[in-house]
Amino acid sequence: MSNGTKLLLLRGVIGVAILNFAVFYLMALYLGGDAENGRVQAGHFYLASHGNLTEVSKAIFSYSLFHSRSIWITHPIGMIAGYFYIRLKRDQPGVQADRPQKVGPG
């Protein structure tokens, strides 16, 4: 696999991780919280955000719980992909991986 293909694949993985977090954040705002911080009480399902509870259906609660737990998977994978992306980019001959260039004397 060429370095260009690896870089493209790594950018895709990083993009998926960022997109997953953005969708999670926006949905938590829209729904009034997330299930990770919420609770189930007497057959009622609540999402929580900063101490405020919002009652939702079991389906919404299950979705929110699944999505909040997926962040625990995609975040580390995205960070690892970012590490390898920077390392691979830095190791390419003739490529400065977004490093500041020294200009002028001295």
C-alpha cells in the first residue's frame, strides 16, 4: 500500500471520529442530554445534561446510550490514526509536516 493511500485512509478514520463526535454532541443538545449521564427510574427513561433530566422513550434512550458508548471507541481510534498520520507525513521525503519554516538570517 502506498503512503498516499495510507494517508487517505488515515484521514478517513480521523474524519469519521470527528463526525461521530459532532453528531453525538448535536444530538445531545437536541435531545436534552445523553443516556450515559441519564438514568432509568420506575420504567421511565431520562437523558441528563448538567443536572437537568429529560424524559424520552426507550428507543431514544437506547440510541443515546449506544452513541455515547461509540465515542469511547472512535475517539481513541481517531487519536491513534492522527498519530500515525503525522508520523507518516513527517517521514515522507521532502515533506515538512506543517512545521514552521525559518526565514531570514540566523
